[in-house]
Amino acid sequence: MINSWLRLCLGLTLSLSWVLPGLTQTVIEQTVLVANDRNSRINLRSQPSVNSALLGYGLPDDQVTLLEFRKGSGNEPRVPWIRVKFVKSGAIGWIRGYFVKTDITILTANDPNARINLRQGPSISTGSLGYGLVGDRIRVLECETGPDQDRTHWIKVQFLQSQAIGWIRGDFVIVPLTYC
């Protein structure tokens, strides 16, 4: 007999997980697919790659549940891949971040053990409020080009778990392209 249960973690953020032996699936958010052309077919892939098997497709306004984020690769490292589950069909696969309407994302870095500074303002010259870790879930609040000489992109974020708010350098955030 398979033991399964539903676990709800209530706080300011709702985290919903189905727990089965050997499998934990965390729901990040429920949202819809988007596209400039209302007749677009949005590819659902087996892996976070345009070269992976095509499982099917979705349409604009299809409801999906966000399950996981992955950093983009190749020519578009800033375009995330998002693992989704279709609400109606239950199909699960990967979709490019272009096509998912969300302001939720994760922190990323080349070093998986990196501590990513949370700043008071959009500049390294502002004080530190603390730090986040690779994989921390955040809500994107605002995007801005900083005053630094190199015109660094900065993202104002809110951590979903702690509710802390501050600025993180843009290269540490997989920015949802439907937001910034």
C-alpha cells in the first residue's frame, strides 16, 4: 500500500506538497501561460532544453502550476525554464520562461554554495541586509539599472520564506521575462 498525504505549511506563504515514497513535489504558484500571439502553441518539453523531446503543447491562458525553475543555457542563459503541471490534463514538463506569467523565481549562482548579498539599494555601495542562498524562492518586485559605472541590473526582491525585502544584483536572479 502506498502511503501518501497532503502537507500544508501555512504562513505568509503557502507551500503545498504531495509526498509519496521517493517523491516530493512542491507547488510554487498557480498561474497561466502567455504569448503575444493568441494562437500560439507553447511547447511542453521533457527536459529544460529546446533539443529535448516534445511532450505536447499548451495554449495562452492555459492554467499551470509552477513546480521548478532552471537557469537558461546556450544563447539565452537569462531565460529560465520552468517545470509546470497543467491543471486540466495533469501533464508535466518544461516550458520556456517567456511563456509563463509569474513574478516568482529563484536565486542562482555559478557556485551552488554562494551567499548572495541582499542590499539596501541597487548598488554594491549600499549596506547589506543579509544574504540569500542558491535556490531560495523570491518574488520580483522591481527591476532597475544601478548607478554603478558598469550600469549593473538590480532586482528588488522579497524572500518568500522570511519576507525580507531588498536588492540583489541581476545576475543572481533568474528574472521572469514576463515581469522585467
